[in-house]
Amino acid sequence: MPHTAEEQRETLLEIRNLNVTLGGNHILQDVNMDVKYGHIHAIIGPNGAGKTTLMRSITGGMPHTGTIRFMFRENGRIGYVPQLLEFDHSVPITVFDFICLMLQDFPLFLSRKKHKLKRVKEILEVTDSAHLTDRLMGSLSGGEFRRVLLAQALVPLPEILLLDEPASNVDEVGARQFESLLLRLKKDHGHSILMVGHDIQRILDIADRVTAINRTVTFDGSPQELKDPARVAALFGLSAMPLGAGAANLQQETS
Amino acid sequence: MEFIYNIISGWASAGYLPEIFQHTFMIRGMLAALIAGPMLGALGTVVITKKLSFFTQTIGNAAMSGVAIGLLFGEPVDGTYAGLYGFCLIVALVMTFVKNRSRLPNDTIIGVVLAQVLGIGIVLMTIVTSQFNIHQVEAILFGSLITLNDQDLLALAAASTGAGIIFLLFFNRVMLGSFNPVLAKARGLRPVLLEYVFVTLMTVVVVSSLKLIGALLVLVLIVVPAAGAQNIVNNLRQFVWVSILFATISTAAGLFLAGFLPVPTGAVIVLVSSFLFYGSLLLKPFITKRSVTQA
């Protein structure tokens, strides 16, 4: 296949021969992939395929073998939005408090709110969530919560954003808003975004590149190549669906 | 210390303070209450956020063994500091280590250790109480205004000053790590290390407050003021300040009342803090701006 201009883009993240074994289970096997600058790169795969394990390996939270190499141009910062943020919803932490805890070392309960309010609102404005400043974290809807998490991940400005299942626990409208936000970040700031997702249609709409994994890489290419439902079904191991020639091609490609 | 006691008892004699503050033990107790209250109230906000309430109880229970160990190793009956601080710190740090290394839920680990320190405590107490005055042990269990001495007050002041400074330096990071460790780690913090720091602080302050409040009751003073504050506050800043206020009122008013009643100080402090908790619960609908579970 000839190299397109997109494939000539500079690589930001290079993963080679990544292996993760936990409790005797080989969760990830010889994973190889590249993430390019300025791309929205999606990782898809069925449940239990190792998507979150891959993300945790990239963020340094999972012991692994192989190499994960970032080729940063500037500050080398990674912005991370976790899949689940488990916390006690009764703890009285507002969105303002939450952002401030990350902005300053000076004890929050001794500092005056008005000194930081402008800065916090500016941070939240990027993800259209400035109006949530005084809301308690435990009272946010799934979509609002995601936007606040994304806002914190953008400070200081990262070179790559890692999003783990950004559409989970978010309703249809919230998911759409979030997607347009990601597209805007990419367009306005040239953000590179690596996201794990399970909603294929959504991902095909916004991603520049898709890597499918099921313990190992089963597909790596442009989202257009996944327009064939049979191919997607094969990637997700849905044997009940007619797989047809697409599945056969995929087998050849991944073997 | 005598200088301070003389000044304060002078105020009491002149009618500026209630008459009961002419007694040195009351002044000493009130000073201890005014140091321990704010510190326990502030730490309580993190304890609640980290869900460490029963962790605190385990440290209280470990104190029984700590006193017994101190006595067995020849420490004076009114100053078993090495045994107390040493054993309680070991228990706290081992529990944190097991919590971070094991997949067991937090409450299971605490249950296991709580039972173990109780077992050790009962065995050692049985040995110790055949040789020593049982009232010294009672003072640790329930808090005692009478047996609180200058050494205890100085130990509390030193522990609270040290813990207070470290608490201020690390508050934001500890709170973020408590709120969600995964996110804290992704932002370059070390939540496990921060947890060790916090647990050490908490243990030192709790152990220093034991003579005033009592090992069996100290849990209440670290949890109830923060829980009461949680009923009526709208943000983290208010959470910390109201918790400090409730804890200080509880210790000071509890101690004042205990001066008139022939009952352990800790018990009265607990009753005052419980009163504040239920009062805040009743006031909740009138004070909080919004529902936490709006979504």
C-alpha cells in the first residue's frame, strides 16, 4: 500500500512488542502501534480485550514488557481522563474546589475564592463547563462530569490526551457534545488524542485512525476501512452475524 | 507551665472566667481541648473523604496494647509514650502497607487488624493490670481530666504543631489523592506516599489526644464533627472550617461540662459532638443550597 500524507505524519507515541501478563493470564500480547501528532486515534475491541490495560500501561500504571515511547516536542505532558472516577458523592467538593486542588499547593481552605475564580472559569470555559463552577462534583450528570474531567486534563496544556471510554455513563446528547468538543480541541489546538471506546459508529465519525485489539492488534488503519459491518462484527467476535468475505480478509490481514 | 496556669486561674479568680478554671487540672484540660479539637476536626475531613473512620478506631484499640507494652518495658505509669506512639504507629503503617499490597477491601483489612490488636491488648492488659493501677488504663480507654499531666499537654502541643504544619503543606495533594488516587497519580502525585504521610499524622494526633478523649471514644471526635459539617456545608472550604468549629466546640464544651460531672471527659465530649451532629442534620434542609444527588 502506498504511503499517504497522513501516514507520513510525525509519530508521537510508539508502542513495540507490548506484553502484559497478570495472574498467569496473557492480557496483551505483542501489541505494536503508533499514534501520530494531531490525530484522534481510537482503540476499539470487545469487552475484556485489554483496552483499559493498554491505556494503563501507557499511563505507567501497569507493569509490562516491551517499549512505550513518547516522542514529545514540548513539555511532555500527558492529559488523562480516566474511565471511572470513583469517589464518595457525599463529599462536599465543588467543581471549583476540584480544579483548585490541582492548581495550587497553598491549602485550599486558607485561600480566598475570588483570587482563583477567574482562572478556574477560564479552564472550565474550554470544555463549555464554566457554569458548573459552584456545583458539587457529586451532583454532576455523566456528561457534565466528563467535561470537567477533560478540562482538568487540559491544564497545563498536554501534548497528548488519553481518554478511557469517554462516552461511558453519558447520554446521547452528552456524547455528541463531547465529540464535538474533541474535534474542536484537535482543530483549534492541534491536540493529539488517544481514546478507548466501544461505540463503533461514534468512533468512526470522529477518529483519524483506529486500532482494534483483542489481546493483540487485530486491525490498525483508517476508520473508512471499518465501514463494512461484517468486518466490525469479526473484530468484536460476533459470530451470529454474517461475516462474509470481510472477516476472511481480516483474518489474512491480522495473521 | 505554672506561669500560664497562674495567669488563667487569676482571670478565674477575678471573675473573667468561670470559677472552675481556678483549678489547674481544668486549665490544663481546656488547653488540651483547644489544641486537640481543631486538629482532630481538620484531620476528620480527610478521614471522611478517605473512608478511614474505622482505621482510626483500630489505632484507638491499639493504644490499649501500646500502654501495656510501655509498662512492660519499664516506662513510668503516667508516661508510656514509647509504647503508645511506637505500637500505634506500627499498627497504622502495617495496615496501610497491607491495604496497598492486598486486593482485600479496606473494611476487611481493618476488621482483621482491629481483632488482632484487641486480642493482643486483652492479653497484655490482663498481665499488666495484675501489677499496675487499673485507673491508668481506664484513663487511656475513656479519657481522664484528672490524670492528664503537663507532659501529656506538651506532647499534644508538639504533635499538633508538627502535624498541623505538614497537614497545611500537603492538604491539597492529600485531598486530591483521597478524592481519587488514579487521577492524582495521572497528575504526577504519589497517592500511596501521601497516604502514609497522612496516616502517620493522624496516628500521632490521635494518640496524643487519648488521655483527653479516650481510646474507645476518639473515633467519634475525628468522624462526628466532619460528618456533622458535611450535613450543612456547600464546599470544601466550609467543610474544613465547620468541622474544625464543631470539633473545637465539642472538646471545649465537653471538657467544661466534665468539670462539673463525675464522669469521664471523653464521654461528655462525645455527647456534645453528637448533639452538634443531630442539630446539623435537622438544620440541613435550611442551610444547604443544593442536593448532592441531583443527577
